[in-house]
Amino acid sequence: MISFIIRRLIAAVFLLIIVSMVVFGIFFILPRWGGQTTYGLATEYVGRNPTRSAVLQMIDQLGLNKPLYLQYWAYLKAIVVGGHYGTGVNSAYCPPPCFGYSFKNQQPVWPAMVSDIPVTLSLAIGAAIIWLIAGIGIGVVSALKRGSIFDRFSMTIALAGVSLPIFFTGLIALELFSYKWPIFPNVQFVPFTENPALWARNLVLPWVTLAFLYAALYARLTRAGMLETMGEDYIRTARAKGLPERTVIFKHGLRAALTPIITIFGMDLGLLLGGALLTEYTFSLHGLGLFTIEAVQNQDFPEIMGVVMLAAFFVVIANLVVDIVYAVADPRVRY
Amino acid sequence: MAPLLEVQDLRIHFPTDDGLVKSVDGVTFSVERGSTLGIVGESGSGKSVTSLGIMGLHQGTSARITGEIKLDGEELVGADPDRVRELRGGKMAMIFQDPLSALHPYFKIGDQITEAYRIHQPGATKKQARQRAIDLLGRVGISRPSVQVDSYPHQFSGGMRQRVMIAMALSNDPELLIADEPTTALDVTVQAQILDLIRDLQSEFGSAVIIITHDLGVVAELADDILVMYAGRVAEYGTALDIFGQPSHPYTWGLLASMPRIDRARTTRLVPIPGTPPSLIQVPSGCPFHPRCRYASQTGGRSQSEVPPLREVTPGHLSACHLTAAQRTEFWAELSAGKVREDTREPA
């Protein structure tokens, strides 16, 4: 088991390195294929009103004249040991981990990005807890009472849930519960450490909106998994032993039905941690999603590169955790 | 003393959108303590449905069960489900056809056995249950049981998993053990081992056994009594000696003639039963076997119109066939001599 985890960890590091190569390639190699000159490329990193000397300085700084592997090396090196950007009065030090320096905002990418993480983290994890409880609960009951009114009703709602976009349900929720009946007025992010009660209260609407989408999906998945599992031979064996139906369902049935959901949950959560774009946008929560949207709107390449790497990091870590949890849950995976 | 298990006019019907599926339609038999009953028939003859019915495993499905199932004098049809659950895995236990899928893939085999033990022995400690599991695994021929008890099912071969299933079934010294095609999914060499194991354990534990199979070779080896089922009904019922010595139903003849035998000349052709088992929604009129029976035309049309009652051939040997005793003797003599009567059925 330990060696399994270590191997997975090494694989995860390799994966991140490959992702960094791809990201690097997209920003430094693809434009050249598209006909971009070294000068033009460097201009994008200089900021507003680029002067010729600043651009030449940037070419030197990013090593755009050097071979690609040296450029990539400089990029990696900055992440580990930091780097200096700009010249003269504009010179700035970007401490490690330096994921680049945003010349448009005149600040290193990393601190700006990190300050947005708590928002996304609060949003994603809170929503995940809600959708797991609601989705799995509804899925199990629906499977066990297949064809009942509850089943039909909840599956119809679930279909609506997976079909309705967040910018629709979110706006409806805001309109109803923030404006018409101001139960949750003035939705904005308050750090947990500052005021936990207000933190939770202000996040209720985004949580529920985001969770609604996923709960619907998970309810359908759980229902399908449970229906399949309850028809398995080992469930019949469990009944033949004389186990109470409760034990048969929750110990033997749910255990097997939920295992595939671990994988999906890991992927979903990993993706969300990289930014819940629609939810953050709808509720004006300044997390990684809004950070990304703004970076794209400003064509702030260093910021985009940084947030892509961070999102990839979350997905890779989530996958690593999924692999380990899966190995614990399903003994057939261990080797 | 009354038999351990008495089944009287058991009917198990499943309403479906296409009609009523009469999986079991009026089956009567009994099993004495310590004896073995073989239930034989093709797929869809109602063998497995009958055994699941005895175990009360149709609970929660749409099955409609009527008739009587008496275990040790206790009526199980319509009994409190909790009471049947207590008996299940305790007084009566079951082994299933496919040991590959019958064990839960996520739990250690030892835990699966102790779970079966502890649910019926509430006083037993974890340690006692574990020791019991190790003992049982040793009894069913698993090597190094104190180590293997912590293995997972996927680490075992099919034969070993079936041994585990048997150990699990025997964990509470059941008085009745139902084995539903216990060897079908296994290699031929392993089949013989498993059958030997069942026989040995039966004499050791003194359980009555119902062995369900489509393989007459299996019942020839194990069974004291044999029940031949066709389309959810009893075709023939008697001792193993009756069934193999004086089979009195064309369906039994078909089963016997389609089985290779070492005591017959190699030139003797194997005779398959023509056709396929009937739909259980629209069971053929009269004798359900008549569309496939080579002798149906010998009954003066009664096969098509009248359901043959189960009649005694000799005391304790019952057969549901319209043929007269003389006809049966004659036809079976012909067939066992290797002569196949021309198909005299009227063209369908």
C-alpha cells in the first residue's frame, strides 16, 4: 500500500511536469507557429504602452532568443527560486513560487491567485458536502422505492437539475431569496476566520445553487449504481445469510454502489477547485473562477498560465486522492 | 417422524407486463432428515425459483406464492418475514451457482463467514466467530485457513470460492442445505471435488441436502430421491433407483438418453430432446411436454387436451404422463436398447 501511494505520488509529479510543458508550449511555441515574431511575443508580456527597450529587455528576460529548453528551464526555475521582472524603476522581484509576473497589474501572479483560493475552496467544499448528502440520499431512496411517487418526482427534479444552467438557477435564487424575500441579503464573501456565521450565511445560496446541479447528477448515478448492485449475486448471498435488509442495503449494497462515485467525485471536486466560473460569476464571489475570467478578459498571459497550472494541480491531486481512496475501498485494485 | 421439509402444491407466479409467469405451478415433494433430494430439469423449469421460494428469497419481489412449505413442521409461506430471515442462514442455508459473483468482492472471506455466523449466534464474540471461520475453511479443504481467512475473494479460484460458499452455508449447522447448481460454473475436475465435499460434509453435519442441477450425473452421484421438473411442474418423482432403473416419463427418458454413459456401447447415439423449453406465460395445453414428446401421439389426443395428473407407478414413484404402464415399459426398453422411435408427432 505504501509503495502504491509512493508510485502514484511520483506519477502525479510527472503528470504536473507534463502539464507545465503543455502550458508552456501553448504560450511560447504555438504563437510562433501562428507567425508571431519573438518581438511580438515579448510585447504581450511587457504591459501597457510597451517601449522598444522594454520589449528587448523582456526578450532577454524570458530568454526568447535562447533555445526552447532553456526558456522552459527559466520558467520552471522561476517557480522554484523566484525571479526578477521589469527594468529600472519598474523592476520587481517575484518571490517563489513565481508563476510569472503580471505586467498588466504590476504584481506577481501567485499572491493574487492565492488570495482567491479561500473563496473557491469554501464554495466548492461546502457545495460538495451538500450534494453528496442530498444526491446519494435521494439516489438510494429512489432505487429502493423504484417506480414510486418519490422516485418519479425526485428523478424529474434531478433531470431539471442537470439541465438547468447555474446562471439560471443562481439568478432565480438570488431574485427570490436575496431580493424578494431577503433571507440571504447582500451575498458576498466573508472569510471564515473573520466571521464563521456570516461566512456560512452568505454562502448558502451559492452552495445550494452549485450543489443542485451536482446533487441531481449524483442522485441519478447513485440510483443507477444501487439498482445494478442490488441485483448482484452477492446481495442474494447476503440475504441468504439471514442478514437484516438494513445491513444488506447499507453494508453490502451501498458500499459497492458508491465505489464508482468516488472517481467521479474526485474529478468534479478537482475541477471545481480550479474555479467554479459560473457560480462565482453569478454571485460575484472573487475566487479562482473570476480570477480566470478577468485574466482572460485582460489578456494577462502570466495570470492565465498561473491559474491553468493551479487548476491542473488541483485536478492531479484530486486524482491522486481518488486513486488512494479507491484502493482502500476496492481490494481488487491493490497490487 | 415427519420429514424435515414438506412442500405441498407450491405455486410461485410472477405478474409481468406480458402476462403471468407461472415459474412454479403445483409442486409437491418432501425431504427427510439427512437425505438428499436432487431436483433436475432444464433451464426455466422452475428449479431455482423453487429453492429461492423455500429460502424466502422472493421477499420484496412481485412473486405470488401459494401452497405450503413446512420446515420442521413450521409453515413458511405467508410467515413473518423476520422469522423466515432468522431461519435463513441458520436452519436452512444455500449455495449458489456462480461462486465468482456470489461473494462480495470488497470484504475478506473470513469477514463474510463470520458475518453469517454472528447474525445467528448473537452470543458469539468476534474471536470465537473468527475461530469458527478458520475451522470451517479448514473443513472445506482450504489450505492454511488461518492465513487465508484474511484473503479477498478475487485471490481465490472458482473452486476455492465455492468451498468458501459452502463453509459460509455450514457456519450455523443448517438442517437443510440447498445447493443450486453448485458445480455448473466450475471445471470438470473441480466439480467432482466439490460434490465429494458436499457428500462428506453431509454425513458429518447430518444436514438434509437439496441439490439442484440439470446434470443427471450429479444427482446419480449424490441423491437419494429425485424430482424431475418440467415447465414449473413435477414430471416425475421417486427414488434414485426408480428414476434411473425404471424411468416412467418421456421427459426423463429424454434427459437420460441425451447423457453419455460409460456402460453403453460407444456406437449408441445420444438422443437430444427436440425443441426448447416452453414459455412459462403460455404453457402448452394438456401435458406441457407434449410439443416435444415423441410419444404424444400414442395417448389418443389426451396429451394435447388433458393435464396428466401425478400418478403412482409403484409406491413412492410418481409420474405425470398419459402413457399406460405397458407402453412406458415398452418404449423405455426400446430406447435403452438404443432404438429411437421415429418422430411420430403430428407436424406443428
